[in-house]
Amino acid sequence: MSTQHTPIGPSADRAPLAGIRVVDFSTLLPGPMCTLLLAQAGAEVIKIERPGSGDEMRSYAPKLGDDAVNFALLNQGKRSLALDLKDPVAREQAVELVRTADVVVEQFRPGVMERLGLGYADMRALNPRLIYCAITGWGQEGPLANMAAHDLNYQAETGLLGLAAGADGSPGIPNALVADLAGGAYPAMMNILLALRARDADGQGRFIDVAMADNLFTLMYWGLGNGFAAGEWPTPGGDLVTGGTPRYQVYKTLDGRFLACAPLEQKFWNNFIRVLEAPHLHADGSDPAGVRSAVAAIVATRTAEEWTRRFQGVDACVSVVKSLQEAVEAPQFRDRGVFAGRLAAADGTEIPALPLPLARSVRQAEPARGFPALGEASAGLPSAAVPVPR
């Protein structure tokens, strides 16, 4: 029996971050995702973009209205101000805007904002309460600080990519932008909130150095523990969650689909082999490779639908690997209202808004919200708050 949850988020004027002004100089994914979270919690987010072209994400395909759907999803509820930061007049506008801000988010390489006269030291002199968050791949210092890179590079340099090897031993292309999101956007938002809380106590702003590569190591806590404490550094296909056990594997079914099987604990493994009708596999520790092959052979005798029926109601940690479309349409996420929010284009087109890790009780409960056209904010924005678009 499913339970429908009615959104109970606060109104815009009572949201947790109501009254907080964020000036966002970032582009593409990490910074915009961070400021999207802040906007959804009630902050006023003013996005600074290049005149003419704006955020590069606007040019992506497919489109929603006149802009890329990627841009629309990441910039819902924000305002846009088009400023050429190399122009002295426009730069002064940006400075005046930062003077009124609570938070700045920027994503340039180290030193760029300083050369523009918009670095933390200069801005702090004008606004001592300013929370200034710089998101970079490698952080503000170190031998790689100015090296160009993308998510794949950060995963490669931190060892994360090396733990995901295919049958031929080569790492597979990651299916999620883990560094941008788990290493960049989420830590940035978390640290901004902590800095705002600290400012409530002492009245002082803070500089926040978010290095996406640094933050990936947290995701491999178990591997670090094994390596530091026992000298047992993890290898692809050789450890508990990298394929070294038949209890944490993906097995192919008769119809070419796949079962994700994770019966790690003995009670789950007992249920698993009972459904497989393979009691001889009870003790799998002495020959994990042999047991893995035996399980694979059994799973290959039935279709994914047949296995779904057999495991129905059984605590064995078994799932059919779904496509993204199947997952979006699944009752679990439909009943929880994961895609209930709406994103509206200027032409009236609507699609589900991006699901965000914000609880209903702290997120604005509103009808469909739009995303900004390039430079739509007024020229007088630095001296007066502009309502968030609906």
C-alpha cells in the first residue's frame, strides 16, 4: 500500500534561506547545482553570465524553449545578469552586487577572480560578512591547481576510476558525474550552510575552498581504511564491493537482462541460495570464483521477470537492473512524488523539475517555476532585490 505525501514545504518568505542573496559566477554543473539547491531552499540567486552567449550550458541539446534543458534544470528559480567582467563598468556593477550579497559562488581556476578584482580579499574588505565559495577541480594550491580537467580526470587521479574494471581489466566510463556532484556541488552547499551558521554566531564571513578531487576520497573510506590500517589496498574485482565476492555481483538472465545481487549478510545469502534452489552454495568463502560462476549459470536459466516473481517478498537484496525510463516510471518513485515538481519554459512547456536531496519540510512548495532568459535581470539589480520568477 503506497502513501501519497502532500508537499508541506515553507512559503517563499519563510523558507530556510529566505533573505539570503547569492551571487553566482559559476557555469556548467558543480556551481549551478550548488546554487540550485540554495535557491530551492529560498535563497535569491543572481547568476552572472557572459553577454551574448551566457553559460555554455545554454547551447547544449535538447532544448526546452529557447535554451538547453540541461540549463533549465540547473537554473530554475534564479535570475540572470549579463556582464562582461573584463569591462570596467560591468565589473564595477559586479562589485556593487557582491557588496550586497551574503554568498558568492565561483568556479574559475585559482587566481582568475583576483585578476578581475573580484577575489576574496578584495570582496571581504567591502563586505566582511561575505561567504565566498570557490569550487575548483584541484583546490587553490598544489602542483595540479591550474591543470585543465573534467570529472573523468578527477576520478582517474584519485583512484576511484581504477576500482571499476571491466572483464578485460580496463576501467569503464563512469555512469555519473560523481566529482562534479558528490565532490563539488554537495560539499559546496554543505560548507556554505555551515559558514552561514558560523556567521550567525560571530558575524564574520568565510572563504571556502572546495576541491572536487579531494572530496572523492571520502567516497572510498573503506579502501582507505583497508590500506592505511592493514596495507590491503583494494583492487578492481578483488574486494567486497569491487567484485571480489559472489554476494555483490551483477548476473545476466536468460532474456539478456541483469540482476543486481547484493546478499552480503549471511541471512540474506541464505534466502538468496534458497530461491536459487542451490543449498550446496551455502559456504561460498573457500571458492568465491567458483561460486560466482555457479550462481551465474543458475541465473542464466530464467528470465528477469521469472526471477522477479521468485524473489518477490524475499529479503535477499536482489533487483532487476532498470533503464532510466523504467526507474522514472516505477511505483516507488511515483508514489513518493520524486518527480512531482514542475519546470516551466517561457512558452508554457512544462517537464518534471530536477529531483533534489532537499526534504519537503525545508524546500519551497510552489507551482511550476521558470528559469532565466539571458540577462533578464534589471540594470538596477545591485541596489534592489528582484523577486524570484515563478
